[in-house]
Amino acid sequence: MIGLSGNRPMRVPAVGLGVLLLALGACSSDGSDGSGSGSGSGDAKTTVAQFLPHTEAVRFKTIDAPEFEKAVNASCPECGVILQNAEGDAGNEQRQMDAAIGQGVDAMVVDPVDGQALAGVVNNARQKGIPVISYDALIQDVPLDYYVSFDNVVVGQQIATSLVDQMKALGTTDKCLVVIKGDAKDNNASVFWSGSEPVIQDAGLDICFETNTPAWSAENAQREMDQAITKIGKDNIGGVYSMNDSMAAGIVASLKGAGVDLSQVPVTGQDGDTAAIQRILVGEQYMTVWKDTFALAKEAAKVALQLANKEDPAGEQSVDNGSGDDIPATLLPPVVVTKDNIADTVIKSGFIKVADLCTGPYADACAEAGIQ
């Protein structure tokens, strides 16, 4: 279990595919095949690189990468930016990082596919004077220069508390709870659960089915939910603990396919993506934990540029990743979103646009929720 001081940290998912790292100062590309992209000029004095774990969660492609690049360019127009996505392959992420080290980047922002697998490459980077910032999920057992994430223990507490409260309101706490966690290789999954488990235990809920989900994928989660229904029986399920929105999509598909009344079986989530908010609007998913990844990417860009320029970011918190060193950290606050506060959270902030949310079959639900 990760020890923390101040507020506390956590981590998230991954997927796979080989990726080609751009040379310093390469022109932008759309990276639609999961390969690297970036921007910069041929005479860039400073180059920073971002390494993301997968595209299973839509945010990594649509928010984390472009917002990181935008924030770097806004602060340092002459800087180069390298963007990489490992597509769930831990070995691929290591190769991408090795290539960046060989090119002499000035700072690396890394969201690990496997938090246990990067000690060697991180040590190599730091020995060469390249600072490493762990992003979103915490790299384990090796000294790091900084950690930028959300308070993931709180995320776990929020998921479980919302679920318990809704099951109490529905009178289903005497039924079975299905627990579908994220990828076991992802340290965030264990940190989220460290926040959730005490809440579930205190509520006395009966976990009748519990599993981890490879790659945090919707397909795997749907298969796992099918197995849970077969084992437990659809009428005996009182709630489903899902650790993120991608998995919630598969879980909801399974429950709908089995003819389960979703108004009586709350399903949780995390990330606040558009599809999840649409499911919440129509009552197919009860809640999500929204993490403002726009703010996260901007914070990571700021810290990366500070470290690249040999400045010392002032971390207001610190975390223990098992390396023996306290890692300075910035941990942003997560927010619970239900149907009642969609307008005041993800919409008001601009995280989701009304035009994207309130399309086709969701238009009436938006109007009912006062979203326009």
C-alpha cells in the first residue's frame, strides 16, 4: 500500500501498439495510429516529452495530450514537445522513453502502463540529468522528481460513498455488490480501492463477485459483468462498483442485455467523459468522479518546464512511492457528478460542450436536467 503525506495520490489504465518517437523539433502529426506526435522548431532550446498509457480512456487522446502540448507552447513557444502513447504495452512505453533519453529531452512526463516496470528507464533518465514527472498514476519503487495527479484515495472514497448512499436510498444494501476494478498492473487501481474498501466494509455490503479488468477495457468489463450475472443471478444484484467510465460502458451493456432495471442497480464510474454523462442523464449509470484533466495537463506542463529549466517546483504535498524518498506532488481535487449537478460541473467548466452532450436521444434528458 502506498504511504502518503498531505493529500494522497493514485493511478490509472493502459493499452498496446508500437510507437515511433519523433525526432526533436518534428512537425505536428495527428497521432491517430497511436504513434508519437509533437511540435517544436528545429532549433528548440528545450524539449519536453509526455508518455501516456493507452487510448482506452478517451481523455488521453482528446485532452491530456493536446492540452499538455498547448500549455507548453503557451508558456514557451520556442520549446519542442514530444507526445507518445504506449497503447497499453508496457514494453512499448519503455522503448519510447529510452528513445527520448537518447535524443536528450529536457524533461519527461510519464503516465505508466505498469507502475512497477519503469525503475530502470527512470533511473537511466535521472542519471543523465533528465527529470521525470510521474503523471496521473504513480511510478513505483524509484526516486522521482515530481508527481502530478488527483487525490486518488479520495476518488476511491467518493465512488464507494456515492454507491453506498444510493443503495441505501434504493433499499438494496441487502443484495449482492459486484466489484469490477481496473487493471491489476496499474497502481491507481490499488490506490482507488484503498479509498473504497473501508467505505464498503463499514456499510456491511456483501461482495459476491470481485475482479480486476485487464486494460480497463469496456469489452473485458462486459465479459466480467456477464460472468457475475451468471454466478449471482440478475435479481440478486444491488449495485455495481465500476472503477471508471470505460468499464461502466461495458457493464451497462451487459446489464441491459440481461434485462436488468438500471434504475434499481446503481453503476459507478470515473473520468466524466461525454458518453458517461449521457448514460447518467438517461439513468443508465448513477455517477462518475470527474477529474479536471485540462487542469492536470496544464499543471504537468508547468512543472515539466520548471524542471527542464532547473527550477524547483514547490510541491504543497508529498507522496511515498516505496523508493525511500518523499516525492513532491500536486494533487488536484476530484468531484462527484450525478444527474443533479451535471450543469454546474462538467458543463459550467467547459469540460463538456452542450452541443456534444445533448445530441439525438439525449436532447430531452438534457432539457429535463436544465442543460441548454
